[in-house]
Amino acid sequence: APVAGDIDRFNEVNQEETQSTGARYVDVTGRSRSAAGDRGSVVGDGLHPSGGMYEAWARLALPEAVAALKSSW
């Protein structure tokens, strides 16, 4: 799908730019794509992420957040 390719290219640049600053990067696109068709991953409007999806993204980000906090001490 053309949009998926655009998102992948955006994520590649986003990751490169993020890492060039020394910041941490977490790619949540794979998790979002794996939930495609799962009505529980979006709210009633069919567009915006549900609380469950935000939780899944947070779980992906948590190890990087913990590592960043540990490295700052």
C-alpha cells in the first residue's frame, strides 16, 4: 500500500534524526499494523487509537524509558 511505504520512509528518517541527537527511538508502527482490523485498537470513530493501543505503545516504550532514566543517573 502506498501509504504504508510513505510511513516506513517517514519512520526511517525520523529514526535517523532521533538517533543523531542521541535520543532513543521506539518504533510502534509494527504493533499498530498488527492490530489492523482489531476494532478494539481504535475508538468509536474508527480513526483514533484506543486506550488499549496506547497501553501497547507504552509497553514498547517502557524499556527505552527505563534505560534512559538509568543512564541519566
